[in-house]
Amino acid sequence: MDVRSINEALRSGALDTGGLFPHLEDLGLPVFQVDFGLPDLPVDAGVLLVRGARQYGKSTWLEGQLRRTIAVHGPASGFYLNGDQIGDVDGLVAAVRELVPWFATNAPVRRLFIDEITAIANWERGLKRLLDAGELRGVLVVTTGSRATDLRRGAERLPGRKGRLSRTTYLFTPLPFVEFERVCGDRFGEDATIAYMLCGGCPIVAAELAQHGRIPEHAIEMVRDWVFGECAASGRQRSSLIAVWDALLMRGGAPMGQALLARETGLANNTVAAGYLELLADLMCVGTAWSWDSSRGIGLRRKRAKFPPINLLAAVAFDSHRLRCVADWKALPNETQGRWWEWLVAQEIWRRAALRGEESPEELLFWASKEHEVDYVVRPSLLVEVKRGGASAMEFGWFPHAFPKAELWIVGRERFAADRIRGLTMADLLRDNNW
């Protein structure tokens, strides 16, 4: 259905119209419960910004909220626009102005859902124009998009115009492992953590992996097309982006500077390399782990950093090993498996920080001295080391002396407990809610 036909059905309340909610209609089993920190839409007016990677279910969630709005609050209480089909800011303003008179005068709420609004360049100028003119008074505008930095940019350019909502910005995070395990645990058994890692917590790909045992090629291509499309839109080169991905995935957890990245990928200079890293960070594909100064409690931005993937499905899509099933991953060398294990922890740290609403969840920390290194600093009182193979508390006997007020979790094969050192499995870490 075209957008006008969709809105005409919403105006009349004809929720059983075929094609009205295509993403919901295409849902197959298994079905996952999505939670990114917004359990219910507010009843107050304002602007909500929901951002997340493509293919992770934002449009499906939006359709569900739109359908629930009409079912609960009546016909003409909610309408829909698709940013991918709107050319520019003027087109956005015109489309909104056409819809506003359609809202029912007696509707207890009025909600306008704009999917992929970030496809419209400078979309916030259009909303600002409408808000300043009072044309969206009493309307909750719910927007989705695929760039994390748009959360900050949109919020900064709409000061005082997002209503009186307690929180207006959200990142659409991957499924938590416990939800994946609830639905797919019987299918994968002890390999559930590997399967979860391969699908990156993406509901659509998780369902395909559970049903068929493999990630389908069309899912991989959708992720690649999204990243390449954003690359082209930013004026960057496809071949250079592939080279950057190759370098990041090959180096794994080793710190590297932007100048080194430029040399290894043939880019002109470190400024150009920084631009590609920024793009991948904007798309919530790659994070930055800064070296942590424990004495001052800050990340050292002048030192070499690590760049772990925080969207493991995107990493799978660009990795040369073409991982499509659990057996493919198990065939990797132990060292390569260890890198993926570290990246899964990075994704989980990012996911939890995003749920808490932290300003820059893509920024992580690691600690290193001349003699020792710990993979991640979750907070000053909790550090996490990732070991794909075996580990023991004796290997880290130095830790209690170096960090007398902190705890170390060692993610590996064994469970153990010592003086502020805890051994746990990856599944234990992903299930634990106390960090």
C-alpha cells in the first residue's frame, strides 16, 4: 500500500486492511519480545527519536505501536510517513501539514510516526518549522532512523521543542541473550552463545538462523547494502570502506592509531581514516575503546585505541571468513575465535550502556600497563578479561594489588571465585543483570 492509502485506512480504523502493516504481516516464528528501554509510548505530546541499525526491527516495532494506537485510542489517532519516500525538508513539511487536519478532534492522543526520518537531509529543520508554528501542538511525533549521531544532532537542533517528556532519545538495541535463549535455546543448546554472536542479536536473522541453521545471504546483503548506501551518501569510497573493515577485523583487539590504519588501508592520511571510523561509529557498527588512566579515571584519547565491532551482524557481513553457521565459527583458529569472543563482550557493554541512555555508549575503555592488560573497563570497580580458552585466578594474582577496590571478571570456560576475581562463562556474563 502507498502511504496515502495507509493513512486513509488509519483514519477509518480499518486495521484488518491487507498490506496496512507489512512488517507485522511478514513476521514468522519464532517471535521475539523487543525491549530497548521504551516499554510504552507516552501520552504527552513531544518528539521521540529512536535510532538503530537497519534490519533490527525498528519498522516492525513502529508498525506495532501504530496499530496499538489505533486499537486503543480509536481511528485517526495515529498516522504514518516514510522518510525513504520523502525527498527533502519541504516535502516533509508538506506531508505533515496534509496529515494534521486528519486527526480526530476527540482523540485522547494524537501520534505521528515517521519511519527512517534520517533519510531526509536536515529533517530537524522541517520539524522545527512546524513546531515553532504550533502546527504540531498536542501531537507526539515518533521518529526512527539509522544513525546514532542523529540522536545528538536532532536533540541539539530542537532545543525546548521536544515537549516535557522525561526522555526523548533511544537506541534500538539488539536482543538480549536471555530473550534469544528463551526462544532459541532448545534449538542450539550449548552453542546458543555462538549462534547469538553470529546473528548479532538481530531478531530477523536470529529467526532465520533458528529455523534453517544458517544466516541467509539476502540478510547479509541487506546489511552490506545499508552500510554501502550510507558510505556513498557521505561521499566516501566503497573500496576504502572495505579496506577499513578488513583492517579492523584482521587486527582484532590490538590497539592502533589512525595513522597506522591509513597506512594499512592506503588512505591518504589519518584524517581520512578518522572519517571512515566516524561513519562506522555513526552507524553503530564499530565502537572505540580508549586506554583507561586508572589514577585519573579517564580515557586517554591521545593514545592508540581499539576499534571493536559493536554490531556483530555487520562484522559477519564484512568478514572474509563468510561465517554463516555455528560450524563455520567453530572451524576458525582459536586466536580468531578469541577476537570474536571479545567483540561479543564489547557489543554487550554497548547494548547495556545504550539501554541506560548513556550519552556515548559506543565509547568503551580498556586498561594496559607495561606488564599486563585487561580487555574492558566496565566501570572503575569492574574490569572484564575475555579468554576463549582456559584461565585461572593464579594468572591474575597481580590484580588485587593493582586494583585494591575493583573486581575482575574472567570470561572463559571455567567458573571459579577468588579474592575479587571471578571466573564465569560467556553465557553467565550475558545472563547476569548485576553489571
